[in-house]
Amino acid sequence: MTHTKCLIIGSGPAGYTAAIYAGRANLQPVQYCGMQTGGQLTQTTEVENFPGYPQGIDGNQMMFDLRQQAERFGADIRDGMITKVDFSSRPFHLWTDQDEEIVADTVIIATGASAKYLGLDDEKKYNGQGVSACATCDGFFYRNKTVAVVGGGDTACEEALYLSQLCSKVYMIVRKNYLRASDVMRKRVEEKIEVLYEHNTLGLYGDNGVEGAHLVKRKGEPDEEKVDIAIDGFFLAIGHTPNTDVFADFIDRDSTGYIKTIAGTPRTNVKGVFAAGDCADPHYRQAIVAAGSGCMAALEAERLLNQ
């Protein structure tokens, strides 16, 4: 059994930043990396919008640098996942996937969110070579190129409109015969974007990255038609799933699973448990925002422990 003043769950920008601040505060934090060490940025080839890297930086290298910085200040960083929690009283009790019990005076949840994919083999094949789940992160690499956005909600429309400012052409691949987005967003999109209604993606093709997509129009109908479009980038905008199910019995979440925090703070409904990063952020989902929230969570943990 391990006892710690501060347990950090997750290892993306939020988790590592929390570990840096908690370590510098002499909280001797224990951090569990979770299912994907380094978080979603490890699936990004280059990060160009994080302050301090004028030439950009490889996502894996950036997370490695953050990890080293956290370790420099005494963070005990461990592989593994938290699979069970008891937040009914402090100190809190948690268990890992190796059945180790952790007793923690404070907990920072930084488990992130996972982008939803269509489930195509080609999404994995071309990951980082034309397939992305974040237009804000990767759109810059597709300046003056042709891209497609999959999805029909407000998020997909926002991503498509953002890309339309950078790219020469943007398609939207929409499964239904209408956009689920608000009327305002729909009108903006239809003015600038070529919307392919009633289309489903069958696969992607290309020798050195994505060069096009195989689509089917009106799948299953008598007039079903196979269609190919030439594109350089394929953006998924069909939502994210926050990695928060293990906390469901104790922590308040919204209808889609994002952790609810007290406005302007990383505090949850359980005193001593804080949330940072994408697991509590359905709107921005940016590394710099996650890092800032990780800092806030560590400062809040320190203040609580010093009361």
C-alpha cells in the first residue's frame, strides 16, 4: 500500500503540469500514467501552437520533456491505471490494475478524453499521415490543400469553418441528409463548404499519406453509389469520450461524462478531488488549456493540504 499527499491520475499536459507544480510544492506526488502515457499528443507528429516552441516540437518529445521536468521535482511516475476508487471519505482509497492500493490525501484527475473514430483500419494506417481528430491542432499543416471533415454537428461545423480559412477546399462528409448543427452554423457552413449529405466513408487511400477517400452515397438504398474524393487530410469531428467512468459513483459528471467542476476552479463535488484537462473540458481541448488547468489543480491541492 502506498500513501501520498497527492495522487495524479493521467499523464497528458494536464497530468504532467500538475506533477511539476505538486513536486515543486514538496507534495511528493505519485502519478499513474494511465492507458496512454503522454496522452493524445503522443499521436500528433508535430505541435506548433504550444508557447515556447517557435519551430514546433514532436508531440512525443514534448511529453517526454514534461515528464522529465516532473521527475526533476520528485514526482513518482508509474505505469498503470486506476481501476477502482473510494472517495467516500478522506484520505481517499484507490486501486490500480495491479491490485495495488493507494491512499491519497488529495487526488487530481487528468485522465483526458478519447476522440471517437469510425473504426476503419485506414484510420490507424494513416494516423499522423493525413488523419487527425483536431483541426485546431493540425489544420495549419494543410494550408492551401483539400481536406474533409466527418460529422454533422456543431463541432464538425466549427472544425470545417476553421479549416476553410486555411485550406483551398473543405468537404463535410455527413451520414444523414441534414446537419444536426444549429441553424446559424448550418447557414455558415453551406455558404463556404461542400457538404456531402448521405455519405459514409468506406476507406482511405494513398501511397505516402492520405490522397483520397472512398465513400458510398445513400448506403443500402436502390440508388447507392460509390464515390471517390481526392483529399490531403481527413478530420474526425464526431465527438470525444471522456475517460471518467471509474469515478462515476462519486464525481458529478454531465450527460456525456465530462467531470463537472465549480466554475473558475478545478474543484469537483468531492472536497480534495480536482479535475484538470480534457476530462473536464468539452469545449477547448487544447494542450495549453490542459496544462493551465493542471497547474490550477496542483495549487488547489497544495492550499487544501496547508489548511
